[in-house]
Amino acid sequence: NSKFTIGALQLTDSFYVAHSEDLLYRKGYEEFKELNGSNNFFYFVHSAGELVGNPPVTKNIENRRIYVDLQESRVLSVNNQYAGNSLGLKK
């Protein structure tokens, strides 16, 4: 409930990322609803990429990329599952 709150939306194909975000930002959904249709929010698109092993880990880490686009208020992240790079709200 801070006046400094900035809404954010995370899209991911990773259960780990979705679960971690739920644990860290439980009130995020309620804050997002407070936008009342406004498009004033950041968004984060993440893909773990191709996975191998058990538990599954990202295979192609040499192709890991994180792009931060301040003009369009977005972060694009691929081929990683490290929370610092894949949890959008940490950016």
C-alpha cells in the first residue's frame, strides 16, 4: 500500500519462477487489480528455455539473455532460471 508501488506482470513457462513469485509477492495480484484497467505497469517475459535433467535445469546457458527496455517498461529473459535474472520484480 505504498505510494511508490509500481504494478508488474510476469509471464513465464517456469514453475519455479511462478512459485517463487507467489511466495515473495503474495499481495501483488491485489495491487495489480488496483490499476483499474490502467496500462501503467512493467511487464516481464521469461522462458527457462530447453530443459535437461531431474530436477530440470536450463540447458543452453551459453545463450542466456536478459534485456531491459526502459522505454517500453519491459524485461525479456531467456535461457535462465536463476531468480535474480528470472523473477521480474527483482529487476
